[in-house]
Amino acid sequence: MVGQNTVTPDAVGIAASAKAAAKGGGLPPVHLWNPPFCGDLDMQIKRDGTWFYMGTPIGRFELVKLFSSILKLEDGKYFLVTPVEKVGITVEDAPFVAVDFDLADGVLTFETHVGDFVGAGAEHLIRVVRDAETGEPSPYVMVRAGLEALIDRKSFYRLVDIGAHHEGWFGVWSGGVFFQIIPSRELEG
């Protein structure tokens, strides 16, 4: 069982390769790696950020953090990559969840559930998708290389609290960029 620190040889090999590639700190240079595709791994990231392997939640934060560091998006599909192999995984919504943020010097800095920090701005956009039927918003922030974080509900409510109207939209400012949340006219009662 994965939660008990036991994984299959495939996941163990990926983890060992990722650990070796990550030595020296920082994120591995996955954008430079183009290994052959080795098949799909029975791994899934749920909408709440929980990682599953073979239907069982991965209980070790360090392992989830390691896997998240070698995640890559190519042609709308998600992969775990090392210098020598690439395996496909399933992502239910976004691979990360933004669980908190700070506002300092005009920049919203989000923290993900795996400990990444990203300052929203021109290179790390915030976008809001609304459900066509319910109108419910799903806000995201770009973390890196096409990989987004779903902004959790409490953080989204906090964003709304600091929001402003600008050119017919209600949204938030960060890094000198205005991010639209909802047309202002929809908030008028």
C-alpha cells in the first residue's frame, strides 16, 4: 500500500530517478528532458490535490513533492519525466492547489499544497473559468510551464475581499496586472 511507504517497482524507479535529478536543490530541468514514452502509470491527481497510486492515496508528503517536481504538460497530457523515462498520469483538474496567498508590495504570492510559491503577474497569470450551467467560478494561477494551481475556496474568497473594479470588470491586481474575475455588471443588484 502506497500510504505505508510501499510502491511498485515502476513508481520506485521514477522516484529514484527524480531524486537523483533533483540533487543540488531547486526544480529539476524537466523542460530539457525528452525521454521516450514508457507507458501510463496508474497515478492520478484529484481536484483537491490528493495524489493516488493504484487507487490508494499517497500518504508521504515528501514523495508527492518529489513527483510534483518532475511533472510535465505536453499537448494537453500530463507526464512524470526523468532524463531516461516518461510515464503518463491522470490529472482530474489542475495538478496543484493554491492553499494560501500573501499580498506584499502589490504582488499576490500563492503557496501550493506542495510548497511551491508563485507571484501572480505577467508570467504567472490568474484566470477564472465559470461553469456554464451553474456559473460557479474555478480560479487558477499559473505555477510553471503550463502547470496551474486551482485556487482553493478560502483563498478565492480572500481575493474577492481585496478585489476592485477596473474597466467594467471586478478582479484583482498583482504585479501591475489586473486579473478579471467577473463582469462588474453581474455584481450590480
